[in-house]
Amino acid sequence: MHRIAGVAFDDAAKSLRGIPYMSREQGRRIYDHVRATRPASVLEIGTANGVGAAYMAAALEANGDGRLTSLDRTTASFEPGPVKVLADAGLAHRVALIRNPDSSYNWWLKKQVVARTDAAGNTEPLYDLVYLDGAHAWDIDGLAVILVEKLLRPEGWLVLDDLDWTYATSPTLAASPPPELSEEQLRESHMRAVFEVLLQAHPAFTEFRDDGDWGWAKKAPGAPRRLTLQTATAARRRRLARALRVRLRSLRRRLP
Ligand SMILES: C[S@@+](CC[C@H](N)C(=O)[O-])C[C@H]1O[C@@H](n2cnc3c(N)ncnc32)[C@H](O)[C@@H]1O
């Protein structure tokens, strides 16, 4: 067992068993990252049941330091809810749960940036790690990463969840996707576009890791650009195969 102090990984995983949305294997990855980098201040965008929050908070607890702010919309309703999930895991004291009534988290991020920016436009950053797991939509998350960068301390990491998620392959949204999206927008992964088009070309981010389901970007302006591609995981292979099947179906429909 990985027990150092406070709540160990296995204790957290046991208490979170069966609750979506973060798998035990992903929990292990983010837990190990938090243990290794010892962030003082972490932001999670998209709380849901609080499973991701609990894994990160467990690592902060094992570090003996650090706080997580986890953000969701006022209308978010999950069973069990994050208050209970975090309390059951003994981690509530490490997490501030924020609910905001705005159309998306970008308005909350905007307020944070404004509050921390001087007249000359310099922003005082405050997060060492940001885990973005919200809308998975280009129009929302493309702006979110620009705002997050301003709030991220140098040497801090931004992690994008679901690099290969698409509307077309989503078990919950494929049948009734947002009507304003084109076929191409339904088919393509918005988070991969955010990662590849915005982050990998952003001057503040220079180190990247693509580990199949997550895209990692480190803020280290001026450092040499580096990209690490991890071997495709079984889950990623399954997602890619599913995306391919959807694409084939759509091509077949167009054939006379
Ligand atoms: C996949 S869940 C997050 C899972 C969580 N991070 C975990 O690891 O357990 C996505 C969350 O993003 C929130 N979300 C999605 N779109 C949003 C939007 N436009 N504005 C605010 N929150 C949003 C949802 O309410 C939901 O809680």
C-alpha cells in the first residue's frame, strides 16, 4: 500500500469504487503527479461526483499540504454528490467546492484573472495544477485554456481530460447532440483540437505529454519544446476504433 501520511491512494480508491467519472488507473496517475510535484494550489474545472477531486485531495493530504478548488455549475446534480463523496473519503477539509450560476466556468475564470491583474496587464498566478474536465467543447474550453494560462504559475501543469472524446461517440450525447454543431464538429475531438491547435503553439507552454486520454501541458516559457507520446492504452485503442466505426458509418451513408 502507498501510505505515507493521511489518506493513502488505496484508501481513497476503496472509498470511490463504483462512482464515476475518474477510473482508478487515472486516479493513480493524477495522485502520483500531485505527490511528485507537490502543488500548493490546485484547480479542478468540472467536479461532478467529486471522484477526481478526491484523488487529488488524497495526494495533497499525503503531501501534508495544499488545497484544491473544484468548480461546477449551480445546476450540477450528481448522486452521490461531491460533499458526501469527499466527506466519506475524509478529505473535505482539503477542498473548496465552488458552484457558479454562469453559462460556463469561463466567467468565473475571467473574474479571477481581473482580480489578479494590475493596470499594466500583469496577472499574479496562483495555481500549480489545473485539471480541465468540463464541457469538452471547443468554444468553451478554447477560451478556458487561455484564461487558465494566466492563472497558472510557471512550472505548473494544465491537464486536459478526454483528448479523444467526441459527441458522435458519446454514449449519452450521440443520440441528441447540440443541434448547432456540424457533422465535422460532432466527429472530431474538441479537446484534442484545444491541445494541438492552442496549447502546443502557445508560447507559455513548452512541455507536452499525450498519454492517450489526457493531454498534459507544462507552463515553462523559454524552455525547449518537448512532446512525449505515451504508448496507446487499451482504452484509447477502443475509443479510436469506435471513432473509426462512426466515421465509416457516416461515409457509407453518403454513398449512392
Ligand atoms: C465529466 S464531469 C467531471 C468529472 C470529474 N472531474 C471527475 O474526475 O470525477 C464534467 C463536469 O463538467 C461540468 N460542466 C460541463 N459543461 C459545463 C459548463 N458549460 N459550465 C460549467 N460546468 C460544466 C458538468 O456539470 C460536470 O460536472
